[in-house]
Amino acid sequence: MSTQVSSNLLAAEPPAVQSTRRKSVFAEAYDPEADDDDEGATAIFPKTDEQRARLIESVKNVLLFRSLEKEQMNQVLDAMFERKVQPGDFIIRQGDDGDNFYVIESGIYKVYINDKHISTYTHTGLFGELALLYNMPRAATVQAETVGLLWAMDRQTFRRILLKSAFKKRKMYEELLNSVPMLKALQNYERMNLADALVTKTYENGERIIKQGDAADGMYFIEEGTVSVRMDQDNDEIEISQLGKGQYFGELALVTHRPRAASVYATGGVVKLAFLDVRAFERLLGPCMDIMKRNIDDYESQLVKIFGSKNNITDTR
């Protein structure tokens, strides 16, 4: 959803300016491809250890931040500033340009569209991101119902950290996704959406990535390294196959809605994977579903050669 700042956020800013200021904001588009300065200045607001701990707790479930690396997350924490609100304060107003993104630490906030109450935030949530991400006016008004505390980040810092991170991540995954034959069934924009949904995970040599019998929570694309796919057989684990860069695993448990039928381990050093959770899988990989279902037969044939049986081998990965 979207947002705008009230007159008491910046004490030096008179309320009368609110509806007319910064109308040039939409001309200030940020181009992450043109920004090659990784050390670019971002705002830093000093915090006590207690404030930083509260902020970390407030942002821990913000999806926008989940793919940020540790250094970028520290930039986010440094750049956010505390704002205390009173009952009746307007945090943002529909139609205004977007100045800040907000994460709620405490308080109750009502959301209005065209003066109609549509929802309420109670001591948790975030708002204001859409106006900043897409250079659009605030889509709703948010008003404090109670005393509360918000964490805010200004528009330029928000766009620089998050949009540049998303751009670098998309470029990083572009080559990987283009090398996966199954994904040829996707349109280019669908592959870009897929890249945005991926989360990098790293595993040490010998570390188990998925365990046979567990519920499936997503699938994996291999960015770097190799993995060993193994199945339990006669109180031992038998290696079914080894997979390397550009290959993937874990998808068939999602297709068949069955527990994992094999375990997968990192081998040959550190392994870097791109993880796609089950909800994103169902939303983004519909066009590839027939291909993945056909793969089941290929996996079964491979296992018959190894075990001489089709018992309990349908969901290989």
C-alpha cells in the first residue's frame, strides 16, 4: 500500500506546504543500472542498543528486506529513524507524493481510501512502500488512532538500497535462469518475476539441504557447487545422482504434494543455492508444471535401473 508524511514528522515543514511540495518527485527516477557506486552515501541515524534491538524486532518479518545481504540490512537499520505519533496524526495522505516508508513498532492506525475506512493496523505492519517503489502518489490515507511509534526511511535511501539490491539480484540470477531448460516455457517477464522471488542460501560441504520424509517447503536452483541426491535403502543411503550448476531439485515433492522422497547433501565444497518457496512456486511456475510432471517418469526410470523396483520412488527430489 502507499503513503505520505504528516506535518509533525519534520518540525520545520509547515503543514500548508503538504499538498503541493515535491511535485517533481516523479521526475527523480532512480536508475540502479546507472548507479555503479557501491559505497554511495546513505543516511545514518545513530541509535542506542535498545533502539536498534527494537527496530530489528520490528523489521524481522518485512518481506521487502528478506533478500538483502547482511551489509545491506545494516544500511537499512542505520537509515531508519524513529517517529512518535499522537492520536489523530495523519501519517500519509491519499494523493500526496511519497516521502517515507514506515514500519510499525506500536500503535493502532486506520487506513482510508476516498475517506472510507478499509483496514486497520494494530501494533504491526508496514505501509508506504508502493509510492516509493513505483513513483506513484499515495494510494491511501493512514491516520493514527492511538499513541504509537513508527520507524521510517526516506524515499531516496529506500529506493537506493532496495531497488539497487533487487536489480543486482535480478542480474545475478538472469544467467542462471536462462540456463535452465525447463524455464524456456516462461516468458521473459515471468523469469524476471521468478528472479525477484528467489532467495540465496549457502551450505557447507557435507551439510544436508533436504531430508527424505520431510514436508516440502520449496525447490532449489544450483548457483555454485554440486549436490548429492540420496535415498534410504536397507538402512543405508544410496546415491541416486549428482547435480551441478544450472540444475535444480526439490520440485517434484511440490508437484506431487508428497513428502521428500530423497535427501540432498552439499558436496565438493561450499554450495550456493537459489531457493523458491512453495507459495512462489505455485504462483510463478504454472507454465512449467507439465514439464515437471513428465520428469517424474524420467526419475522413476533412473531409479528402476538402480534399485530394480518402482517401490516408493515416484517423488525422487
